[in-house]
Amino acid sequence: MRWIAAVVGFSLILASPRDTEAYPGRNELAEASSRAKRSIDVNDVYEKEEKMSRTRLPEVISPLSYYLELEPFLANPEEFRARVRFNVKWIVQSDRITLRALPTVNVTKYSVRTVVDEKSEKDTPSMEVNVARVDLPSEGKKPWYRFHFEQILPPGTVIEIEMSLSGRFTTDRTIGFFKNEYLDDEGNKHLFVGTNFRLGYSHGVFPSLDEPVYKMPFKLSVLRPKSMTALSNTPLETSKEADGQPDMIWDHFAETREICTYQLALTVSDLESISPTQEVNEMDGSKLEIKVWGRKDFLKHLKDVPDKVVRIINYFQDYFNSSIGLPKLDLMAVPGYNAAKPSDSWGLMLFKESELSSPSVWNTAYELVYQWIGQYITPSHWNTGTSVNKAINSFLASMITVDINPDEMEGKWPMTMLYSLYYEFGKYEPFSRVNGIRNEATSAKEELVFRMFNYTLGKDRFQKGIRHFFHPLSRRLSRQFFMDEIYRRLNDVANESNILPRDLTINSIAARWNNRDRIPILTVNRDYNNRTITFSQKVYQRDAPREIPRFLEWDIPLVMISQEKLEYQPPCRLWLLEGQTEKNLTIPDETSDDQFIIVNPEEIGMFPVNYDSCNWKMLSQFLQGPQRETIPVLTRAKLLHDSWNLAYADELCFRIALNMTLFLKQERSHVVWEPVFMMIDHIGRRIEDFEVYPKFEAYTRTLLKPLYEELNNTVDPNEPSWKTHMRSMAKSFLCRAGYEPCVKEARDQYKKWLIDEDPDKGNPVANEFICPVFKWGTMEEWEFGLQRVINFPQSSPERKQNERTYLLKSLAGCPKDSTKFEKLLNAVILDKDKKTFSDSDIQLILVTLSGRSAGYKALFNFLVNNLDTVQQRFEGKSYLWNRVIESASHSYSTQTSLDLVEKLYESKLVEMKQPASWSSVRMQKALRDGTIEWNKKNLPVIDAWLTENLPKEELEAI
Ligand SMILES: *[C@@H]1O[C@H](CO)[C@@H](O)[C@H](O)[C@H]1NC(C)=O
Ligand SMILES: *[C@@H]1O[C@H](CO)[C@@H](O)[C@H](O)[C@H]1NC(C)=O
Ligand SMILES: *[C@@H]1O[C@H](CO)[C@@H](O)[C@H](O)[C@H]1NC(C)=O
Ligand SMILES: *[C@@H]1O[C@H](CO)[C@@H](O)[C@H](O)[C@H]1NC(C)=O
């Protein structure tokens, strides 16, 4: 499952020191981004293009067929032998042909002759073509194997090249032609070989035309031991005992249809197979035979896989109205498989054991769709638009999962992905901090655009467009894949029934959504007197400075439901068009003025929606009423999420956004709750410096307490993971907000340590309790923690350094009162003997402090009071000095501190050797001005609302 985008967004939001342990987003990110690549993915093409485009095969030829004979079991176990014979047609006249091969491919014999074209009228006999010389590949040169002929061959000539060769197995990786072994439960060794060619690996095995443009039918034969089974893309055609080798068998496989070299596959092993109990439905006059292969000892973990595969194939056969085009499909759990991605060769797929045995429908479906796409459609040569391919694949995998195994999604699709895109695209500079996720975000975005078309065209039309795209015009015809082809097919369908406004095409709609790292806000204003609705759009920006980088517009689908009619019937015929802003779009309002409307329900399009305050009010009231759940859960989540984000972005009054949270008292759907934690964190950070903050914490407690207590009373070992997650989120946020039972539990646990006679021997307190104690506990408790860092044993085998780091980070990251920060800075920076705290400790503390306003304020004050000492301390360590200045001047939310830091800069510090540059401070000024403005406007509103809405006893306790 690809949570990547979501995880990234969330880990950024919560990436304060106290949380990084709880949200290990980065690893998942790395894993997920490597997970999602396949043989014709854009990333792959990018990577390979770098390497291969410089060495692209120069001749214009057309391969007709390729015959390959392999002998993988020789006396020398590291080597294999092969014989190849292939036919190529000349397109332009030439006296040479270039194949791709690595120097390890050792060609021992070759011959070249012309072949009589059956269709040719002329009666020319086959004849030898004399080879003048051969250029061999060599280290450091292009991996080319090139024949020069003595004569120039005219276009239309067909030649046959035959070669004998030997080569070496890959043994450390499962790529190329690999040889490996596994141990059974009794400890016996079992040898096996396999291929995983992917783009760029077949030419290490035999001279090949390894480029996506070249497709040809392959015929493969392999010499194998009697005790093993050989599998390839196609079924076995004949088997014969080898002459003079009684224990060896020649297996000849049926000819493949036209495929690329990298789709060719072979395994020879003693793995065993299981078959499904259900059948794949007959389609196009044939039935697909499925087998799942694995080690004998591992088969029990694979027992549910064959039926799962059948379900998925049947679903997609119906959806595409076409078979996969194969007589058989083998899925193999390969012991020790260590390539980053499964090998999805046509008809024979290789997986890691753990991957194939996983119960996930999404993962298997995602791989299987490649069997359809990969065969019929390959990217045009090095076309960079193929992320679309990944996107449609991922959409289809999500669709089937929602349909046949909805629990697997846990309601997270597409919300988690979407929220993180909203978050990233709302920034002043999207991807400025995490450029690495851009590719991933792009394909997530494209997936959501497909989802938008599914909704706006309607399921059936969308399916029809996809069928036209997938359906090969002719089975023999190798098609190439152009980025906009899929949109053209969808457009054809839209045109058939005149769904789109004039001049609007699916291609142009898609281009605007796909090519930008921005999204719009749609504003919907109802005029209750004149009975009209006006729509307008602008670029969504959530953060200051709020200069819009560029004037942008989108074609926005206006799907609208109302209180009386909560059902949406596709298609969507109303669009707010690009270029319409000058006029806006006004339509008659057909909903009565005491009933709400909702535009863009269920996040059909990727944009937040703002309304007039009256409509918001009706929504908020309805959501608190008994009919609440007639609004679908994704829409409830969206209304809440939009309102908070719009308020955060200063587009909506906070009073309205806070009113939208009132229904959470009754709400128990985790899909609605999921974004709430994020929002509490966001707003909390923004206002934690101000008087209103304790009230906000009190409100957080009143929101989360009932939820948490309910979740806590219904713990079930078999509960779905969302429930466990929600409970732990609720608890962690309650603890932060000072929820009494939680703080008490933490302090009770911590007491064990306090009274320990030898507290430096080990830490008996679980990490989750540390932060609440440092935040809400006494100064003594906090100082005890500091002492533990100071006295941390240097070389104790039981205690790991990261324990110390965690403590130190918590000491700096958790407290709320400035005296703790002061003590910490005194201890660390004014540390007399400079031995206890290393420079990297100081860095850690500075970074941690600068993450929160209470922290950098304390740092700032400390700096003002101890300027000379600090300067001396960091003499000769300009990086630390710069870090102090940067951290202290990180962000200012009040005018006073802004003035102070400017004074600091203008006085002594500017003379220092390159302090954090003055200009960057200037640059941040706009941002700060924006923040000050925001505070002035919003803090009193939040304060007043909380005062009105908090329970009396909570208010009095503050
Ligand atoms: C290539 O194969 C021939 C015949 O098997 C052998 O004699 C020769 O040593 C091989 N060359 C290399 C570089 O492996
Ligand atoms: C596709 O659109 C239909 C509405 O036409 C909707 O019911 C269905 O859930 C959508 N499927 C997906 C996977 O979004
Ligand atoms: C209603 O429409 C008329 C004519 O377009 C306009 O003059 C008037 O201001 C509108 N009323 C309101 C309340 O906007
Ligand atoms: C279009 O709507 C926006 C937002 O409601 C408003 O600010 C703008 O003035 C409108 N433009 C016109 C031409 O009415």
C-alpha cells in the first residue's frame, strides 16, 4: 500500500523531537518509493535514460523473431551456454548491425545469412553474408556488439544471425540471469536459476535489442535436470530427453507474442506449485491457468494466494472486458529474491516470499495490472510521460481494493494522499524542503485526477474509456504508449454524450491539474435574496508570505448536492472554466434558502471549497443534528478539514471553523477524526505562545477525552489497526494537552526511576511517559532527567547512546515553561569544563528549541543576557554560532521580539564573522509581518469562541 504522500505530510507536521520516534515516516517513505516502481515506470525510464540514451542502438531495423537456447547447468557451475538465432529486417540500407551486449558475453561462433522473405515476389535464394569485422564490447566503452558486413544490404533484406556464446551467472543479486540456492527445513541445499531482465539487464546474458521500441516473438528452449521444472512466459510445447545426457531434458516453450526483451522470463527450480480452488472465468474463448510457486516448506503461507489472484483477474477481466491474453500465469515466491521490485514479466512473475504471501489485495492487484498494461502498451521510446501509467495502475488497484476488500483501505484512500498534497501545494514554495517526494506526489496527483474523471464522467463512461485504452486494436500490433492517449480515449467517451462544455477536453483539464504543484480554492457564494450562486477560484496558499507566485486557473468540476438531495448523479455537466474569473460564474440557486449546499462532495476534485457564512452555519447545525450521517463520511471529513485549513489560511473566520468542530462530540468515524489530530497540532503550534493557548489545550481535552475513554473501554486484540492508531493518537494528544489521568500515569511511572538507588544503570520508564513528565511535571523531575544525561555512563554495554539522545531531545523539546529552557541552556552552553556536552549535543538542542516558539524565545532571551559569554564559548566555531543566531531568530510572532532581533543584528552581531545572513532575516520579515497580522485578527476570535464554548469548570481551572 502506498501511504507515502500521506506519511510525508504527516511526519513533517509532527516532526518535533518528541514525535519523531512515534512517526517514523522517513523509512516508510524510502520503502514506499522503491516499492512503487515497475518495469515501465517513469522513474525507471529516467534512470535508464541517463545510462542508455547515450548508447542507443544506431541502426533502423525491425526485429522479426528471436530464438534462444539456454544451458544453465554445466560442469562449471558459474557459467551457462547459449545459442541464439534471430531474424532482422533492414529498414534503410546499411552494411552493419549493432546489438547490445556486455563484455562478459563471450561469443564463440557466429554466422549471418539472408533469409528468403515468404511474401517476397522475387525468387532470391538464401545466402551467406560475409562479415568483414566485429567490434566487441569492452570495459568502459559502449556495450555494443557490432557486425560490419562486406556488402551493403538494401532495405527490405531479412537476415538471420546465429551465435553461440557463454556467459556468467549473477550470484549476489536476483537480476540478469541469476543462480541461487535455498536450504530446506532439513538443511539440504536446493539449486535454482532464474531471469530478471528488466530494462537493461538482458544484454549481460546474450546480445540483444534491449530497448522498449523493439518487440518481437521469442522462442525459448532450456536444458534442465530431470528433477527440476522449467517455467517461462508461455506454456511448455514439447520436452525431450537430451542426447547422451540421460538425466537432462530439453524443454521447448511455445512462441511468445511480440514482447520486449526485458519481458522474457525463465526459471528452473524444484519449487512446487499450488492451484486455485476457483477458476478464472472464460474470456475471449480461453481460460487462464493460474499457479503459485514456492518452496515446499513455504507453500502453507501461500495457500490463500491462488484464489486471491483469481478474484483479481476475474474482476479486471470484467472491467476491461478483455482477457489478460495469456494461456497461463505463474506467480513465484523466489527464495532470497532481493531485487527492489517484483519481476513482472509477461506470464511469469517473481516476488519476494514475504511479498507474495502478504494478504494485501492492493499489492497483488497493482502487480497484475502490469500484466495487461505491460503486454499491450509500452512507453514510447524514453517518453517521460509514463508516470501516468503508474497513476492509472494505482487507481485501478485502489478501485478493486475498495470493491472487494474495503477493510484493507481502512477508509484512508484517497484522504491521506490528498491531505498531504493539500498541505504541500498550499506552501509558499511546494517541495522546497522535500524535493525527493516530488515524483511520488506527481503520480499521486495524477491518480486523483483519474478519480476525478471517474466521478465526473461517471463510472460506466470512465470504464468505457479505459477499455478503449486497454483493448489492443490487434493482438499482434505492438502499441506504444503516449501520455495523453488515455485522456484522448476518455475524451472520446465524453464527446459521445456531449458531457463537457464546448471547447473543454479531458486532455486540457488533465494537463492543468497534472502539470502544476498548486491547487485552487473554490469560493461559493449564495445570494439568498436574488437566489443565485456565484463560483470563483483562486490559488490556494496556506502559508505566509501570501504573494501568489503566478496567476493560475483550473477547469473545476462543480458537483453539487444539497440538503434535500444528498445523492450525486454523474455525469457532472457544470464546470468553472479556466479564464472565467473576470466574470465569475453565476447560476440560479435552486435550493431553498434554509437548506445547505455542498460542492465537491467526497473530494471528487482536488480542491478545498469555501462558502458564504450562512451556508457554513447551516452545515454546522446539520452536522450536529440527528441526520448527520446522511452526509457521507468522506464529505464530513472534507467539510471539517476544509474549514480549518481555510481558517488557517486566513480565508475563513475562525469562529466558523471552530463551530464546525462541534459535531465531533458525536462523531466516531476514524476517517473524520484522522485530520483532526493534524489540525490540533498545526493550530496549536501557531498559538502556543499566547494567552489563549491554555484554553485551546482545555478544548483539545474536552474534544478528545470522550473519544479516548470510549476507545479505551473497548480494547480488542483483533481490532482493526485504525482503532489502535486512533487510540494512541488520542492518548498522545491528550497527554500533551495535560489530561490529568495521563499525566498522573506518566509521573507514577517516572517515580520508579526517581527512587531508584542506582538510576544511571538503566531507565525503567517507557519513552511515551517522558515527555508528559517533562512538560507537566515539577522542576525536580525535569532536573532529575538532566542529571541522568549529565551522568550517562560513557561505556556501559547495557545503555545505548540513543537513550541519552532521546532524553536530551525531550528535555529541550517537551517543557512549556521558560525556566526549564533557561536551566538547560545554562547547563549546556555555559558548561564550564565543556566536557559533558559535545558540539553535536548543542546542535541538537538548538534545532529542537527552534522548532517551537517557547523554545526560540528562551534561546533569544538567553542570548541577549549572555551575549559575551556565548560569543566566547563559540570562538572559532562559526557553525555553532550561526546556528545559535539562526535558531534564535527563527521566527517571530510578536513585534517586540522582532524589534529586539533587529537591534541585535544592527549592533554587535553583524560585525561577527558571517552570522546568519541579515538578508535572510529580511526575507523572513514579510512572513513575520503576515504572522503578526494573522495573530491580531484571529487570536481574539479564537479566544472569544473558546471562552464561550468551554465548560465552566475548565475555564475556571485555567
Ligand atoms: C570464451 O569461450 C571460449 C570457449 O568456451 C573459451 O576458450 C574462452 O576462454 C572464453 N573467453 C572468456 C573471456 O571467457
Ligand atoms: C467511480 O465513480 C462512481 C460514481 O460514478 C463511484 O460510485 C465510485 O465509487 C467511483 N470509484 C472510485 C474507485 O472512486
Ligand atoms: C440582485 O441583483 C440585482 C441586479 O443584478 C442587483 O442590482 C442587486 O444588487 C442584487 N441584490 C443583491 C442583494 O445583491
Ligand atoms: C468573483 O468572486 C470573488 C470571490 O467571491 C470576488 O472577490 C470577485 O470580486 C468576483 N469578481 C467579479 C468580477 O465579480
